[in-house]
Amino acid sequence: MKWIAENLRKVREKRPLVQNITNFVVMNTTANALLAIGASPVMAHAKEELEDMLRIANALVVNIGTLDEWWISSMEKAVKIASELKKPIVLDPVGAGATKLRTQTALKLLEAGEIAILRGNFGEIKALLGEHGKTRGVDSAGYDKEEALNLALTAAKEFNTTVAVTGPIDYISNGKKVFVVENGHPMLGKVTGTGCIVTALMGAFVAIDEPLRASTSALAVFGIVAEKAYEEAPYPGSFHVKLYDWLYRVDEALIEEKVKVREIEP
Amino acid sequence: MKWIAENLRKVREKRPLVQNITNFVVMNTTANALLAIGASPVMAHAKEELEDMLRIANALVVNIGTLDEWWISSMEKAVKIASELKKPIVLDPVGAGATKLRTQTALKLLEAGEIAILRGNFGEIKALLGEHGKTRGVDSAGYDKEEALNLALTAAKEFNTTVAVTGPIDYISNGKKVFVVENGHPMLGKVTGTGCIVTALMGAFVAIDEPLRASTSALAVFGIVAEKAYEEAPYPGSFHVKLYDWLYRVDEALIEEKVKVREIEP
Amino acid sequence: MKWIAENLRKVREKRPLVQNITNFVVMNTTANALLAIGASPVMAHAKEELEDMLRIANALVVNIGTLDEWWISSMEKAVKIASELKKPIVLDPVGAGATKLRTQTALKLLEAGEIAILRGNFGEIKALLGEHGKTRGVDSAGYDKEEALNLALTAAKEFNTTVAVTGPIDYISNGKKVFVVENGHPMLGKVTGTGCIVTALMGAFVAIDEPLRASTSALAVFGIVAEKAYEEAPYPGSFHVKLYDWLYRVDEALIEEKVKVREIEP
């Protein structure tokens, strides 16, 4: 898995400009995460400036964590423009399954253009596949290891994209191959926006590699970052701060020492 | 006051889902505070999804810290739906008295449904009672100990709800009983959104206890948290971080050691 | 440069109320920075309450970091009202040059009223002067020391205001005089909203001194704060936290020891 460290090096060299249309809760969080890892974030949602911004951006991240009709139409327009401009798009269907609006908006965005990576938790991806959403608010619930693998594969084929089903163990599939990531730490569940951070980081990685390896790299790197942050700070406020420190500090040697990624037969 | 530690235990056991319609400044802050104490936050404001979300939520928190006509109508709708669904509602009238829009919006929300807890500072609650608002922006000003007690009692009767007037000493009343909380620390005034954190925590507590004890529990627990945070970090940035650490760490023993809550004759 | 420490003392004595219409990414960041230095922030953007809020405010800060038509009209109205009320206005044209919408909005706001201070990075101010924007997203790019000085002078004359062109070295001019600030630290570039913090601090200082000295004071004080923060915490998450600590701790003695401000011939 040499390509994970390699991808991190490329992100820091290229400093991809990642355009984000994301939720109010995590705008600061994800901007700081992108800066800390060495990418360059921008947040713009006005329809009038989407094309200008996407022309200079290297990737688009769309996160539906806080929605209303205005933002939905902005997200749709951004997905269309980015698809035309061949900029890779990452979609985070936050809360799909919790409300019909979220499920439908995520499905609409999957239709609106070329989504490179879809990242969600177990309940969210399940809801998008039309099964009864076990989502409880925006938390992961009802996670099942065996089923998560299946979910990633099925969703990847159904939506013709790369799907990352994240949870205690992450499964990433493009419908043909499957990667499994076992890095991470439960304390991530005690800080808001850590799922959104991973999605944003995928935006940085997909600017320099293909979707399956890009999303796996983001999950592995952030998982390792979380492990180191917890070693230094086992409480959520300090842990949160250390996440940015370690996004900045993580390097090839640390990845080599800590990485728990494997490919499995689908 | 055994019920304070008891209530904290219940919050952590039940992990209530608290639906927040709050201001842009503190969305991240209050979501992290709710996670740290062991509750589960969700932020949703689209009118189309309010009912779906409130059906699975255990409480609603409405905070008017940043307003516009769109958000006001969303808040009104949420208060109506939550009332019909018998979900307890906490209202934070941020900045009432500073502008007519804020005073009127808070009064409108008090009319729109069944508010379980109204939490504000001295100037805000005073403004809602029609007296000249001494509010200066969103800060507390003109606080007076004797008057604060009276204010809590009068407002509780006037609005037929539980009112928490917070400041150097907090007075909480349901119009019949009065609790006084003397926990807390002045450094809270140097971090934005600490009042909003208490309001959000009341949302978690009111999901598992009646309004008077719920709001008193939130104030006592967060006051103790602030005292511990200050012991470790006497400057605002680090203090802010430690608030989340201590929301996670606070336990029965610490509450027993530190709590300064008493009931007084109204 | 005795007036820098003097200005800090005045901010803490007067605690100016700074009304902010700013972007979603940094609302929490700038509110906390203003509180930490001793000022009092308020965030209000509803057109119906702008006049009420500006009447009690001591300065207005407008930051175009996240835009849409609704917010643009609110910013315009705020600039007009503040001008009529003779409240000093600070404008941060975030991302001017990156999109036409941002360049045009900044120019429109410069026309809409009396702007006391315009603070931007090299590419942003250049774009406002009609030259090809070298802005890359919202980062500074294409910075050139000689040219930065010229840019500050030219823009100050062109827009008839005080202009601060910030970067590795900051140049501040009112068209007649020029100050140079060499305080600061490159780690500021790894935390989102640090430029927006300086703009917000200028709002506090311009409430107690004239624009040229006010903006220079803000840049010097925050530069020193960044240097101290970096001494204690050389990684972005912890560094960010220490910024608020040092905004609170910075005092006359520290300013005297560290300040690198000089006046140069234009």
C-alpha cells in the first residue's frame, strides 16, 4: 500500500483547491482539516459564482448536512457544472434515511452528474438503496460488519461510482475491487464533523488519484491521525484539536508503521 | 440534589436526540457540547424535513442568535410541530432587547407552541417582559441579583413556562418553585456560545426530566465543567477546549463535590 | 509606536460592540477573537434589525467570504446605514479576483458607503484595481514585496480609504502615509479565518482610533499574538487555540518587546 503515503505526498505538492458546498456545522472544521493536510479549501455556494470557482478548483465536495431549497438547487447546479468541467465530485449524504428530504436530495444529486465518490455511514447508504433507513439522526446505527461490505459493493454497482461505507471498519468499493480500512478511533464519534472531514479529505485525494485509491487513502490517513490524536488527548475537546495537529504531522513513516488497509475479494 | 447526578446518568444512558435550530455562530459549538456530554445532536432547518426529524427527536432547541425571515418561519413551524408531537422545547431568545426583531421573534415563538424552558440573560428576559431592554448586543448587562430572582418568577408566570435567568448567579423558576445555581466561572464570558451551550444541554436534560429540574441540572453540570476547565486552562482558547473535555469527564463524584444548587422560597 | 499598546488598552477599556456580517466559515472564529481581545462581538444580518443593531454598535465589519444574493443585499444595506450613522466600516473582500461575483460585490460595497478600512491580500486588492486577479481561491498568491507597497498606496487613493495589503509583510496606507508591519507567522496560513480575525480586530480598533493607526495596531497585535502562539504550539490545531489565549494575554510589555512596525516614505 505504498500508494497511500505517495498520495499524501502528492496532495502536499499539488495543494489541490477543493471547492466545498457543505453544512453550516462543519464549514470551519473541514476548511481547517484541508489546510492542515496541505490542501487549499474554498467555500462558495452562490449560483452566480459556481462556474468561476469550479474552473479553478481541482475537486468539488458536496455535503447535505444542513439543507434548504436554496442550497439544494445550488448543490445541483454545482454537480452539473463540475461534471461538465470533468472535476471529480465527492458526495456526503448526511442524514439520508433520517428524513425523506435528505434521502431524495442525495438521490437527486447522484443523478445530477458524475459522482466520483459517495461516502456515508451504514444507515445512510442503506437508505439510498431504498431499504428502511436505520439512521438515527446523523449518527451511524445498526452497523453490521458483514452487511457493510455487501452494502459498499451493491451501492457501487447501483450508483456506478465508488462507495465508502464508513464505521468501526470501513469498506470501500468501486463495484469490482474492495478495500478495507481498520484505522480510526471511537473517539471520532464524540466530535461533530469527523465524517465530514473524511469526505473533505477525499476531495483533496481525488484531485490526485482515482476514486477507489483516493477514498481509501483519505480514510487510512485520517484513521491514523485519529489514533495519534487519541494517544495524546483522550478527551473530545483536546482530541479534536490534536486531529488538526496530526493532519499536519502525519508522514510516510507514520503511515507505514500504522496503516491497516487490505484488499479483499468482493 | 441527588437528581442532578442522576439526570446526567440518564442522559448518557438514553443518548437523547436533540434537534437544534440555532445560530450560525454556535452550531459547531453546541453540537460538540451535546456529543461530549453523551447526547446526540442534529441540526435541521428545512421546513420540508422538520416533521420527519422531530418525530425521531427527543427534544427541540430553538436559538434566535442569527435571524432572518426564512429562519424565523422555520423556527415557528418547528415549535408548532414539536408542540403537537409533545416533544419538549427549549427557547433561547439571544439578543432580545437589542433589536425589535429579536424581541418580537422570541415573543412570537413563545406564542407559537408549548415552550418547556426559556433561558436568557437578565437583559433578554427583561426585554421580553416589556421593560426597557438593557441588553447590549448579546452580552448580559445590568444584571442585578435581587431583580434576577424576581425576573425568573415573573417571567415564569407571565409565559407559563420554566424560566432560567442566567448570570453570575442563575435563578430558575416554574412560577412556583425557585432553584439557585452558583456554579460557573466568569471566563465563560470570554468564549462565544457558552450561553447557547447551556441552552442546548437543557435540550438533552429535558428529554429525561421535567423542565425545572432539567434546566437546573444543565446549569449546575455546565457550571462545574467550567470551574474544572478553568483550573486546567485559565485562558479563553484553551479553556474553551477544556469545556468539551470536562463535559465528557464530569461524573457523579465531581458533581457531589462541587455542586452549589439550592432551592429558595419564592 | 506607543499608540499600539495605547490602542489595545483603549479597546479593553471601552469594549466596543462590533457588528459583523461575515462568512459562515469564520463566524465562531471571529466572535471568539473579538471576545478574547476584550471587545464585544455581535452577528446580525436580518435587514429588519440592521438599523437597531448598528445604532448600538461602535463599528461594522463586512466580510464577503460566503456570498449569495440575499446576503449581498444585507451587506449593502448595512454599509449604507452605518455610513449614515457615522459608524466606521471595515471591509474584507475575501476571494475578490477568484470569481466575478466577489470582485463586483466588493466594488459595489466600496461604492455603497464610507469604508474606513479595506483589508485584503495581494491578489484581492489587485483584482479590485482591475488588474488580472492572481487570486487562487481565497489564498494569497503572487505576493511581491515591492508591488504590495505600491498596491496599498494606489488602492488607498483610488478608493479614498485606508487599505491594508496583508501578506508576509503588511503594508497599510491612507494614500498619504504608509506603515509596514513585519509581525506574524507563516503558520497563520494553515488555519482558516486568520485573515478574517485581523479584519474583525480592525473593527475593534477603528472604534477607538483613526483608520490608519487602527488597522496597523490590529495587524501588529495579532502578528505578535501569532508569534507567541507558535512558540507554544507549532502545529495548526494547537496553534489555533493559542491564538485566542494570546489575544487575551497580550499586553503592553509584550508589544514593546516584539513590535516590528515602521513608517516609511510613500
